[in-house]
Amino acid sequence: MATDDPTADLPPRPDPETGQPAPPVAPTQTAEGYNEKKPTKLPDPPPGHGPALAQFREKRHLSWLGGLIPVVVLAVAFIAYDGLSAIRIWPLWILLAAAYAWTVFVARVNVVAAGADWVRCRKYWVNTYELTKIHCRTYGVNEATVFLADNERTVEIPIGLVESDRTLWNYVYLGLRHSAAKGAELNPAARGPWPELAAASRNAPPEKD
């Protein structure tokens, strides 16, 4: 039977309060992350939305270890340039300490949470079923993000972060599929890794004048 609903052939939208039925498993580009010990209380949802159903924050000791990488790279670069005498330059140690503190800080504040119809990173959130843009962006060699915009807000989340918790990503990705089917703009970089979004976008209704 024909229908005017562009999402009719997609898995159903979960209940905003219970998250049921659970969304299907979403495709991923990155390995599953090591989530911090499950919090006793998930973050409060955005106004008018159901509760958080999943959250990801990298384990504390991994943040500390990860912060050493840029410090070691900088130290090696300084020593290669100035020899071992560089270790006697006290401003260098201040720079390395600042780089370490900043890297750990960024890792600790990068917390992503999602409900059945929303996703939040830090203080920014969007309605995943009312998106107008779904863009993948690349910075440098390894940093890839997904930029999402609804009619009022935007959020940009590292792909490795939002995919780290599979339950969280499953909820987000189903919302992306529904939004694509309703006409959300996909850039070419988002079509390759997520072919279901590209397929849904091709079946989206034409824009009205």
C-alpha cells in the first residue's frame, strides 16, 4: 500500500521514554571504546525530551595515557632540534605540562549522551529526528567528525567518540536515517561510510517551493 511517509520502510522510531523497540545495529567506522564505569545517574535530557539511554566518557586512565602522546612528541622534537641541552630549558617543561593538561582536559569533557531522539556532546545537542544537515568533516590526518544541525541547534562530535558506545550510536544512527529520509542534507563525505543514509536520502521527498 502506497504511503506518503518517507520513513515508512525504516525501522520504527523508539519510544522516547523507554527506548523500545531498540534500534538495529548501526554500521561503524571505528573500534568500540572503553567507557568509564557506568554512572549511577545519567545526565538530564534536553527540555521536552525523554531520558538519556546511553552515555560515553573515556576511562580516566586512558585519558591520562593518551595525554602523554603529544607531550612525548613535543619532547622528542625539542631534543632533536636542540640536543639534550633542551631538557635544561625550564619553559619547555611548562609547555609540556600545559600540553598534557590540555589534552587530558579535552578528553575528560568530551562526554556524549543520547536518548531515543536526541544526542548531546558537552552542552550542545540536537533532535536526531529533525535534522536538516548531516555532514562528515575531516581535520588533519585522523580527526573525523559528524556535524549535525536541526532547525535550531548544531553539534559536532568526533566520530570515534559517538561510535564508541554501540548502544548510543545505534539510537543516534536510526535518527540520522529518519532525518535523511525526510530530506536532511548529506554531504558526499557522509554518503560513503553510511550507505543507508545515502539510500534514505535518495528516497526523500523533493523540497517544496
